[in-house]
Amino acid sequence: MLHVDDDAAFASTTATFLERESERFDVETAPSGAAALDRLADAEYDCVVSDYQMPGRNGLELLRAVRADDPNLPFLLFTGEGSESIASEAISAGVTDYLRKGTGTDQYALLANKIENAVERHRTERELRRRERSLARAQRIASLGNWDLNVETGELRWSDQIYRIFGVEPDEFEGTYEEFLEFVHPDDRDAVRTAVDGALTGDGEYRIDHRIVRPDGTERLVHERAEVRYENGEPVSMSGIVQDITERRRRERELRESRRTYEQLFDSITDMVLVHDFDGGFLEINETSRDRLGYDCEETDDLTIEDLHPSEVDIGREEILEQFDAESVTFESVFLTSDGEEIPVDVSATTIDYYGQRAVLAVARDVTERNARKRELERSRDLLAKTEQLTDAGGWEYDPEADSLRWTDGIRRLHDVPLDYEPTLEAAVDFYRGEDAARIDALVQQALEDGRAFDEVLRLETAEGRHRWVRAVGDPYPEDGEVTLLRGAMQDVTERVERERDLEQTTEELAVLNRVVRHDIRNDMTVALGWLELVGDHVDDEGADALARAVDAARHVVELTEVARDYVRLIVEEEQPELEAVGLQRVVEDVLTRRRELYPDADFTVDVPPVTVAANEMLSSVFTNALNNAVQHNDRERPAVSVTAEVSDDVVQVRVADDGPGIPDERKKRVFGRNEGGLDSVGTGIGLYLVDSLVTKFGGDVWVEDNQPRGTVLVVELERYDVR
């Protein structure tokens, strides 16, 4: 405390006696009002005791100066001069207490008591004010206020925070229960009345959430809680709190919406998402996981991570969890469904804070289809590699923007380069020589510039110096009018090219042979037949039979030249012939006229309607060889051969029937092969092969049936030209 007195001896005596009264006293002195104010500016004191009459500034003036700075600091006047006017003036200035100086030592005990009471009261009031400020601050933070209701008078007292919650000033509220109800939302008033009445009539308390309407029209949601105080069994007052929970409810709604959104997102993820604790127990599993694994929500409550793994699969959970301290982990595993199916998965896992609990978030992707595609891709690649090896072929791709050329292993084998060889476009062109090099370069440039595909046979020289003929194919892939990719294939066609060259040479040789057969041999045999006929007038009966045999042989040779001619023509003209409308009846009758001359000992009958078929001039060769075969392989002295035709909507079937020995079933298909000429065949054996080949080129068909009662029927089926 600070004792202010201009009498230094009295001030010292007072300090001594006060400190003797209680060890709690620590007294400092000041000789004047000015000195006291300096002390108060530099330090804090619990109390000021001042004399009244002092030079410069008296006690009342000092009191006014202190109160201007601190209205609550205890201040006692301890003076030898006293009067009612001074006391009244001191009280008006805010003095704490007033004591006149006496002559005995008892005055110090009385002064000590007054000081202790004043300081204790000041400290209590200061703590109360502090608590009130803390309560008010807490109420503002929590949007919470307190109230008291006098049940008998209906007087209602609100704390400052309630006024803020209700949006009114204290002078705008009369402080009655009925006026409070005016603030309650009309739809909630009955519920509030019921809650209050229930507390007053028996419950003793109530809790309720309801809406209020502020004077500015805004609505707030409040929570009320109150208790009733009783005296002699009767309610006398009610105390309660009001808390503005508008924002809390808004946050709760937002949290619920956020939770719903989270759950929707969580469940909409197409991968399996699982959250489990470090013991393996699941905390949350998304809908995709439940659907894929076959568990419902209740079943997952007792599920653990070990339940999802087959017994033979070691997931190494402890080792995986150890890695979480530094990073997330990714690994391959297998999940087990409820019905025992094993699902291969790729798992990415990391640690998260799950509502205050350290947990593991794992995202597992079902890679069943991916693995199947991978296996299929591997099989396709293996098939491609084997196909390339078997066909001596390969593929290539050129990216003009990156100037990048890629070869498959098949292409590398064609060029005799290592399988790790990486080509450039320039290096690839260098494998070609001369005109072929210029040609392949021009083809590639045309494809890139004009989008023109190419397919050509060229000759290259491999890295080992071997020459190969290759078929080079290229297809451009344009994008926005510009070729962005060129893809193609290459196949070794060396053997084919060499065969074609050999075939061309053979064809030329056959053409020469055909000219020899047709002109030289046929002309000579025609001359020979003429001489044989002249000799007939000079041969006796014994030589007539030999002459007839010689004439037959010569005629057969002429027929063979015709067959050879048609055979060579068939070989030379490998491409599909140009078909035209050919009158069937005319061709058959022309051929029969010639056969009757050649085979006078055979009987021929014909019944063919006037119909056109799709063929060419070689159709006559078909029936020439068919009729020759029917006569030449007949064992009758006088063979009988008939030619008939049946016409349907789109085809004509010509049946050449004989009465010969017939053909066994096991040889019916073989008679159309090379060197097949029927039973005990004589001659070249290519007649029916020629028939089959020509009819096939005409788009028709030919087969052999049995004749009744004996013999063979050769059926030739041709397309009608007039209905094509």
C-alpha cells in the first residue's frame, strides 16, 4: 500500500504499526500528493491511504486525480482534520473509507482492518468483473446468453449476449415473458409455451430448439435450456440459457451434404477403395468393393484384410506397413471373393487420418481384363512372330514427324540384320539397288505427299549380300489432310518370282510345242490320212483290216493334237477367261457331227434344247473330250452314246451317257485328275482333266454318275447366260 502524509514521523510510525498488525502489509510512503502520483505511475498498489491537509495538493485533490485514472482502486482518508463537509465531499469523489487520526495505538489496528476489508472487497469485485468479462466473452464466442424469469411478476432479465442474439437493444425490450414470445416464430410458439409450462408444472426443466424472428425480419435458430427454482414447493423463478445454433445447424447440414457427396463419390469410384486400421480391420469399404467381392454392409463389419487374400498368398502386411512411414506403396496381390473367386489386383496404399485414427487407404484395381488382354497381346505377338517366320514376312511403320522407322523382327530377318537393329528411312532405302532404290524412295515420298498407297515387287540386297525379291506394301494414314503415319508390310517373294520366271519360260516353250503339234504333226497326219485313204483301193481283203487300224490310229493322233492344243491353251491362259453367250445346242451338234465321222461304228443320239450358257469357244473341247471318252473306253462292239440336257432357272445340266463298263465309286472323283483316263486307259489321260478344268473356269461343275442298266453318265453343269 502507499501511505501519503507530509509528516514523515507519523508516516513512519503508521507503517511500523501496520506491518506489525499483519505480515501481509508492505507499506511505502510519499510526502505529498505529487510524489504519490509519481509512485502510482511507476508501480501498482493495492490501496492508497492519504492525509487530508497537505501542502500543494490536499487529500481530496489527490483522490480526484487517482479516480480519474482508476475508479476502483481502494482509497482511504486518514486525517487529523475532519468534518461532515469533508467527509461528504470525499464520498462524492469516490473515497473508499474515512478515518480520523487518534492519539492511541488502537487507531492503527482499526486502520489495518479497514485497509484489509477494502483491499479484499476490491480484489473480490475485480475478480467478479474479470469473470463477468470472461463470461460475456465466452457467451459472445458461443453465441450464448443467460436469462432469469421471475415467475410471480413475469419480469425477464437478459444478458447482453441475448440482446445480440435477438437483434435488439436493451432499451427496446421491456423484459417480459410475453414480449419474449413475440420474438418466437409463430409456428414454434405453441411448442415453447408447452415446454415452459411443463417445466413449471412438474418437470422442473426443459430443453427446446426453436426459431426466432428478429426485428429486421431475419430468422435465427436457438437452443434453450432452463431450470425452475422452488420455494416451499412453489416455483418462484426460472433461469436458463439461449444459444444461437443457426451457424452450427448450417455447418451440420453442410457436413451432412458433404458426407453424402463424399459417400456418393466414394461409392461411385470404379476401383475398389478400402480403409482399414493397422490391425487389418475394415473401417470403410466402397460399393464397388462390396459388389465385386460379394459382401453386403453387415458382412464387412467383421471382415479383415486377411480374409480377402487366399491362404497361399503372402501379402507381407507387416513389411508393407513399415514403408508407410516414408511413402505410399504399390504392389500386386490377389483378392478372394465371398464365393472363392480369385481376383488379381494392383494395390496402391497410403496412410491417412481417419477421424483422428491412423488408418490405411488402399485403392485396388481389378486387372483381370487387363491381364487377359496382356495374355492375348502376348499370344498375338507370338502368333505374329511365328506367322512372320512361316511366311517370310514382316511389318514396318514410319512416323514422318519424328523421322522414326520401326521394323518387326520379320523385316529384320528379311534384311539379314540383328534383331536389335534400329533402321532409319535412309538406311532402309540403301538396301535396294539401282532402279529399285529410286523406285522405293519415290513410292514412299508419293505416299507421304499425296497419300497414295503402294504395292510393288522390288529387289534388295541384304546385309549379308544375298539378293531377295520382296513385295513391299505401304498404306498412308492421313490426319487433317496430312499423312502422319505410314504403315506397311514386306514379304520375301523370291521363290514366287523365280517360279513365275520359270513358268513364263515353260509357257513360251509350250507355245512353241503347240505350234509344232498343231501345224507340223497335225498337217503331216492329215497328209498321212489322205494317202491311207488312197491306198484303200489297192489293198486286198487281208490288208483291209490292217489299213482300217492304221486309219483309226492316225485319226486318234489328230485328236490328240487337238487335246494337246486345248491343254496348252488352258495352261497359258491362267487368268479367268472372258465368258460370253454360247449356244449349247449348236456346239453339241457340231461336235457330234465330227464324232460320227470319227466313230462310224458308234450310235449317237442327242436331245438338247436351244439355250445359251456362259462359256467361250473352248466349250466344244469339253464335249469333244466327253464324247471321245464315252466311245474310247466302251467295251461294246457298237457303243451307244446319248447327249441330253435339262434346263432349270439358272443352270443347264448336260448328261453324256454311255453303255460301257462303268466306273467304280472309288474312282469316280479320281477320273478328273491328271493321267486319269478311265479303266484300262490308253493315250495321254488328260481328256477328263481338261473337261474339269474348263468347266470350273466357266463357273460350272462336273461329276460322274452310274447309268442304268450299265455304263457311265458324265454330268456337265453350266450357268445360263441369259439369266446371269
